[in-house]
Amino acid sequence: MNLEVEELNTVTKPAFPIRSVPAVSHMAQGLVGSEILKIAADIRAMTAEGHTICNLTVGDFDPRYFPIPRELRKSIELALDAGETNYPPSDGMLSLRKAVKNFYERRLGLDYPIESFIITSGARPAIYATYNVLIDEGDKVVYPIPSWNNNHYCHLSRATWERVICRAEDAFLPTREVLGGTLGDAKLLSLCSPLNPSGTAFSREALEGICDLVIDENDRRGSGERPLFMMYDQVYWMLTFGDTVHHNPVSLRPELAPNTIFVDGISKAFAATGVRVGWAVAAPDVAHRMSNILGHIGAWAPRAEQVATAALLLDDDAIDGYHATMVSNIEERLNLLYQGIQDLHEEGFPAAAISPMGAIYLTAQFDLAGCRTHKGKILETNEDIRKYLLEEARLAIVPFQAFGSEDNTGWFRLSIGAVSSQDIEDMLPRLRRALESLK
């Protein structure tokens, strides 16, 4: 054998030292992984043992039940065939930026300049860029509890933060009253509607109250002081039900436009979480800085997917036809789950739910702390309750601790994107039996 070839085929097994001090930064040491992914390990273990699990943990879609629009899939294939496989511009393909601009004008009545639109690889880079373009180390961010990942983005940007605890009677959404007094030295207020994890949405009056609070705070600040910005994550805005109407800050208070950053994308509204097309909309001077950050980390969406998304967003018939089925299927599952839990509540079981308004989530309470299982274990925490329901009802749910809550009051997020209606119907009798066996 040729010596050079033999050397290439030699397997190298590196040796790694046992370090006496951490080798990584303080930021990396303090950053924790996804709590939901940790729960997934328990689910995999039970599935490997042959158990059928009603998995309501993931904020994603099973394509068997929620495929992406066929127009989007076909357009991606055509774009790939046409050779759209090289780098896109760092702020996004102009065709898609124009399509999002047109889409917002048609559907939301928002008329922003093209310089305000940045295309990202899903919505997460848009959130990351928002934090990093607005926050210096030590700056304060205000965000509600429960909410998705604000604690992690604060950590990544080295912000300080003030968490606003939201109540079940307010559908776990912040109000002007609970936010009052928190914004005085803040640089960012982070909001989301419909909200992950609760599946609830702001009323017009509630959002107007918060908008006026932000306006008052910025009016109070001097000309040499940086303003308070609002990040408004509306990635679920096309998924609302019943009488729920989506509202946004700039339509309600146009003077907020310079200091509002919208975060959005196709991931949720078109069940396209893996297609990775999102966007941010901001004042042009802010959008330019965000684009610079994202360009350095390469957080752009794939070129073919951008071309295809542009075509989809300009096709009202395709959008409306897709949502006629998708939204109906989401609502059916959420209502089935809600009614099943409410039936248990009315029969006296310690379970209740908040009526779904939007997104793919139901908020439910299993108030089981202090109950004794048939094995003699006392349930004390949300984690105890989660594990009990997984083992006895084969129901997988996420405690509000994954969204920043510290209280063990039995509140959980239930996500229906990866299950069928039959999965929910099959689970409800198991849930009943699990609750019946408690003492």
C-alpha cells in the first residue's frame, strides 16, 4: 500500500485533558439547554419500551397531519432546478423582501419602506439580532412570565432583566397594570401574541394600554437618552380562532413604528418549521444594524426557499385555501383537548384549561400537588406531576417552568401540532384513570 494512502487511512483517537478550570466563557458556562428537549429524552425512553405516547410537548408539526402548502413545496423544487443554490444577500432576496412588504400592506395594513425588511433563517435569528442590536451589557429587558426563551436571549446578550409575572385570570398575558413601574430604565419590552406557551392573544384594549405605557415612557425620556423599544413576536398571528382578532402595536399606535421591531415568519403559519424562512421588520436605521449582525453569523434563509416563499406570499388564493384546512384542523384538536379537560373539571377532578385563542397551544392546570399516587408517592412539584402523567396517562406535556415560571401551581403547555384528533381522544380516558387513581 502507498505510504501516503496508509497514513490517510489511519484513525486518530484524540486524548482530551481533565481540566482544572473551565475552558469556555462565563456566558457559555451559564447558558442552559432547552428544557423541552430534556423532556424528550423521557418520551423516547418510554416509546422505546413500546408505549404509545400522546406527545403534546413540541411546538412543531407532524407533516402527516400538517404538510406545508403544496405551492410552497413545488416552488422550492422549481427554484432548486433553476439553480437557486448559492448565497442569498445577507438581508434577504429582494423579491422576498418586496413580497413580505406587500403581504404586510395587504393583510395588516402596515406600509413600511423596503429598507425595513430583513429575511432570516426562521424567526430565532431575528430575535437574536433584536437583542444584540439594542442591548449593551447590563441593559435591562422587561418580559412576561410565562414566555418563550427570553431568559436565554437575555443571557446571550448579557442583559439584566425584570420578569413580570402574569396571572391565569389575565390569560397569562401582561397588562398595563402589571407592567407599570417596570419600564423606567428598560431598553426593551419583549411581547408575543398569540403567546407561546399559553395560546392566548391580546385584546385590543389590553394592547392599547401597553402601547400607551411605552409611549408615555419614551415621552418622559430626554433627547440624549436611548428609547424604549418593543419587540413584538407575532409569528402565530395567522393562527387565531373564534372571535379572536390579532392586533399589533403599530396599527393601534402608529407613533410606535420607530421603536417597534416585528418578528415573524412562515414556520408556524404554514407548518414550515424546517423550511427556515423568517423576517424582522424595523425602522430602517435599526434594520440596517440588525442586518450587519446577521450577515456576520450567516443567519440567512436558504435561497431556493426564499424564492418559493416570495411566490407563496403573493398568492392570496393559495394562502386562504391552505389556512381554511390548517386552521380548522388546529382548532378541532385544541377544542377537543379543551373540552375533554373541562369535562373532567366539571366532574370535580383537579384539572382545568383556558379556552384557546390562537397558535397551537392549550394552557391547562393539573392541580395535583399533595396528591398520593397508587405507588405511595406524594406529588409535590410540576415536575412530579409531569412525570406522573407521562407514566400513568402516557401524556407528555411541558410545565411552565420551561417558560420561566418558578411556581409549582400545576400549569402546563399542551401543543397539538404533532398529534391527530384520534390521539387526543385515545388519551383522554387514560388521563381520567390517572386522575381517578390519585388520593
